[in-house]
Amino acid sequence: MENKLFVGNIDWNTQEDELRALFEQHAPVQEAVIIKDKFSGRSKGFGFVTLESAEAVEKVIGALNGYQLNGRPIVVSKARPAKPKTSRSNDRY
């Protein structure tokens, strides 16, 4: 998790290969994913980039946080672990 970055404020038309290419200018990338709505298939405007090494994380954040990608300033920060999902059903009797 220490080599995974959260990328926010991504333009809806940005493709994963564009995101990967941008980050690879600064460090080798293991994976670049833009999160999409499971029903419409549209981008949710954020994603994650996993770098090959944790050492490059701070350098990449410094270089790309606020960078204009397709007309929007992206937000780049360390990814945090997902919160455990809670049941939405009412399990009480």
C-alpha cells in the first residue's frame, strides 16, 4: 500500500493509458486504474496509480499534485486503506 497513490479530480474523458504515461514520466508504474461506475461505465473522476517502488512516492506527489491533466488540476496523495464496508441492511430484530 505504501507505493499506491490516490489520484483525484481526473477529467471524465481521461483514459488509463494517459494516466499511466503521465506518471511513467516520473517513476516506473506497476498499474494505473481509473474507477468507473459499474452501471454506466463512466469515470468517477478518481483512480489509483501503483508505482513499482515506494521510494518514488514523495517525488511523484511533489511533481504531479496540482498538475493540469486535460484541463483539470489533479490531486495526488498517498492512498489510504479502504474503510471496511458496513452492511446497509437492518440486522436488528
